[in-house]
Amino acid sequence: MIKAGVPQNVAMAISGHKSPLMFERYNIVAEDDLDEAAQNIDDFMGAEAQRAPKVAVLHKVA
């Protein structure tokens, strides 16, 4: 339900879970989700590495 965009409180009401802790306990992370997250992080880090640093050179005033 969460992946389908259903808000957690609505999903909890549908599934009958009374506490967020129990809801999360049964919210199992799939291997595909972990692979997708790793790919997203890799893509982000690659893009960040290609960006030029935004550093300004400061000169000391006497």
C-alpha cells in the first residue's frame, strides 16, 4: 500500500495495525528495493563528482 502511495495512517486502518511500530515490523524491504536504492545513490554520487566545486578564493586584505 505504501508503494502505491497510500498514506501510512490509511494503510494502518485498512490492515488493522494499531501502532506504527507494528506496521513497520511487517513492512518488509524487498531485495529489488535495496538494489534500486543503491543504484540511485551511485547515480547521485556520480553526478556530484562531475560537478565543479563552488569555492571562492578569498584574498587576505592587509
